[in-house]
Amino acid sequence: MGISFTLKKLSDREIRIVINDQDKHSLPNLLAKLALKKPGVTFAGYIIEHPVVTYPELVIMTDGSRSPLEVLKEVLKEVKTMAQEFVEELDKALTK
């Protein structure tokens, strides 16, 4: 089962996306933690209104020096690189 996203809000300083995934904490937590390390980010976190009936809403806010969408794209590329490196290291470990 894939993960889908719903854009809830996009402005020059804030992005809010709903992450439609049954695992409601792993991905938004990772994205928020990585976003917080980026320059210009003033807030990054996620909200789950009700754990049984709603999906997490990722929120990234910036000071205006950069676009929150730019930050999200940068973080997603970083996650992709991390996953690729993990697979490579796992393959190396399994071939020993």
C-alpha cells in the first residue's frame, strides 16, 4: 500500500500536508526532525487530531528567507538518500 499526500495549505512561510499512511508517526516524525535542522525553519512538527480517524498533518514554517516547499523537497531528497544508503549497506552486510 502506497503513501499519498494531500496539500492542505501553502504560503510563502508555511506548508501543511496530510500524509495518508497507516503508520501515522514514522514518516511525519522523520520529516519534521530533518526539517528542523534546515536554515530558516522556525517550526516543524505534525498534528494528529484523533489517532483512530485522522492522518497526520505535517507543518513546516519558515522565517520567510526560504520557501517551506523548498525545505520539504530538500528533506524528501535527504530521506531518499538515507534510504538508498541503508539498502546499500544492508546489501554489503548480507553478501559477507
